[in-house]
Amino acid sequence: MKKTALIALICFLLGIFLASFVFVYLPEKNAPDSFLEETPSPSPSFLHASPSPQMKPDLDFVSIAGKVGPAVVRIAAEKVEKRRVSSFWEDWPEDFWDRFFGIPRERERAFRSEARGTGFLISADGYIVTNNHVVENAEKVTVTTLNEKEYKAKIIGTDPNTDLALLKVDDKNLPFAELGDSEKLRVGEWVLAIGNPWGFEHTVTAGIVSSKGRQLGIPDVPYQDYIQTDAAINRGNSGGPLVSMKGEVVGITSNIISPSGGNIGIGFAIPSNLARKIINQLKEKGRVVRGFLGVRSKRITEDDREAFKLKTKQGAIIGEVERGTPAEKAGLKKYDVIIEVNGTPVKDHHDLMFKIAEIEPGTKIEIKIIRDGKEKILTATLGERASKEEQETPAASGKDLGFSVTTLTPRLARRLGFQTEEGVLITDVRQLSEASRKDLRAGDIILEANREKVRTDRELRSIVNKLDSGDTLPLLIRRERDGEPVEFISTLRIPE
């Protein structure tokens, strides 16, 4: 008992000694305020991770705007648009005024308009990038810089397929912006959009990269690989730069999604890497040359993967092989799954389209496919993809029949409410032309030409180009606009 009491006394004295030592020799650790601090509780490690450059609170928007801003210009494009207007006597028989007075019931009138947008200088000698839809069909383009200096710009070239255009002004030592590498851009990074929305010049907005590789389904712009951002983009921003925190242009603002026409935080920009390739071709050739294979393909769904016994959903399923094309000559068939081009994997049908387009026409390529569960390699020599203008006219120079066409795709047929998905759609008929005199109308579908079935505008052009001036061209037409669908034959004569 005495021994236990002695041990307790020693422990008590030792405790007093240690407490005195702490308060006397370590006062800075025991200041009154320190007892008010909470002991940090354990937390997930990612909360204490070192911030990446994009997470720094001192993003220097001011310096970046000051660096790129002087290269941004506003663009005013004067256009003359032709529209059809009905005459006062529109209730009279359709051919009355045309037959007796040479005045059609519907006439084309020219209307002058002005499109406004944004662009930016990419070189000190005056090359400017903007959107095609800003300057398309413009008779005069005026460029105004940040210091209010005006220039008359020359259109070097346009590419409706990507909605890009290259302009040139005559001057030297101009401020310019550098194109960066959009491939390195990451979702979540900060970006600045600079432009002239609604006439408010050199407006700078900030946001992040919301997504990459967006497809918007715009019919007139088949090559789509958009950067999505929530930086405010509005009407007038078109053609302006999307700038990274390195002060480099990583995109060209082009479209917005909005039910009201104003910004709702969903804007899109053309990636700089795609733009660079287009700009270089426009600068060197004045146009863009693309490879052409001649297939219509679709992405692989999970159901497709099971049906075709595929290991992955990577690749593109061929839905149609156009006649007389490099694809047909190479032996490609419907239901083939293209998985590689020149040894490079094909992600999906959009990736296939870009890969083929980037290869020089005339180049021989290897295509790896899966057919009936077995891999096979075919060789094809690419042709040249027709321009938008060539795709919308049925004949070559000197064989203008007075109408424009486009291939009737299943998506277009559904959008227009047609009961058929095959044929060539007439999109426009010029007044007083051969087609107009034979009562062809916009919305008619050409099923056959010269007794040959036509499924694409390319096939129609091929048939027309074989004819000489004065020859006749029977067309089998399907019309769905006036009640029940009807089919009839209309024979045109190739003009002299």
C-alpha cells in the first residue's frame, strides 16, 4: 500500500514539472488565441492539391486583352441579295403577264444589306481571319481597327464547309494575334472572347471551355469540331478570337445556341488547329482542296456493335457507296466497317470524314475494314471533293439548265417532310430558264436522268456532262408539295 502511494506521488510531481516546463519554455505555442483555433480535421487529399496554372486566382485577363485586343477588327460587309417578290396581279393565271408582256408573276429584286461581324489579324502584313457567313456574297468589305483606321479588304478565299474566310488589307507592321494549339486545350480552362456584339466594339468576355469536339448538325457546314464555351458570345462576335490564358488564339467564334437570339452561355468556336489548315490553303490556293472517297457512313451504336460482332464502337459503318467513286473502285461495300485509314484508327464517322478530307487528292491510301467479322485491307486512290458551288449545280460550265440541286439525304427528307429519302432535290429554279419553262419547281425531286437512276448530285452532274448542246435530257420527277405525291417526266434541252 505504501509502495502504491509512493508511485502515485511521484507521477503527480512529474506531471506538475512537465506542465511548468511547457508554459515557461514554450510560450509561443500556448498564447491565449491558440486555444481558440480548431484542430484541422482530416480531409480528402484533393482538397490540398497544389493548384494548377489554370486554378491560380491571379489570372491576368487585363494583360491578355491588352495583347490580343489591338489585333481584333470589326468587319462591315455590303451585300446585294436577290429575293423573289410577287407582282400586284398575283391572282391572275401564272403565265399571263409572262406570255403577253414578258413580266413573270414572281420577279427577282435586288436588296442591299450589310452584315457586321468580327475578325482578327494573323500577320503583320494584313491577313485577317473571320467567318465565311460574315463576308459571303459581299460586294464590298470594310475593316476597321482598334485605332479607328479603315481599310477596304480583299477576300482571298472562303470555305463554307468550315465557315471560315481569309481577308487581306494593304498595310504593314500591323498588330496581330498568334494561333495556338487547340489540341492542348482542356475542358475547364479559362478563355476570353473578344468581338463586337450588337455594335459594342472590342467587348471582352471571360468563361471556360465547356466541351470539345461538338457536332451541331448544321447542314451547310459539314466539317464540325467545335469548342464549346460559356464566355458570352452574341450577334456580332462572329469571326472573333477565342483566346487562351497564354494569349494565343485557340478558336474562332462562330455560333451560339439560343432560343432568344442572345447569349445563354452556350457558344461555339472553330478550333485553331482546323482553322490553320484552312487558312494555309486559302492563302496558297485561294480555295480548299479536300480528298474524296465517296461513302456515306454513320457512327457505331451499341446495337450495331452487337449486330456486327465488333469488339468496340470505334469505326464507321458504311451506309452507302456512291457509284463511280474511289470507294466503289476500291471494292468498299455497304455494311463494311472502316476501322483504320493508313494505319491510323478511325474513331467515328466524323473522324473518318476529317481524315479523308486532309489527304491530298490523287493519293493512294490503305483502308482497313471489318467485313462479315473479318478484317481486310483495301487500297483506294482518292478523288477531289467537289466544292459547295459544284455540289449545288447540276451541270458544268456551259450546261446551265437553270436550277440548283443537292443530294436528298434521309435527315433532309425528314426535315422537309418528304415520303421518300432517295433522289436529288431541286433547291432553286431561275426565272425564264429552261427548267422554269418546263414547270420545274424548288422542292421537286429528280429520280432519274436520261433513264438512269440518280441518287446523288454528283451522279446527276456526270450524266449532264456527257451531253452536248442541243441534246435532250428526260428527267423523272417526283413532286410531293401539291397533295398526293406524283411522278412525271419533264424533258429539257441542253442550251447552246
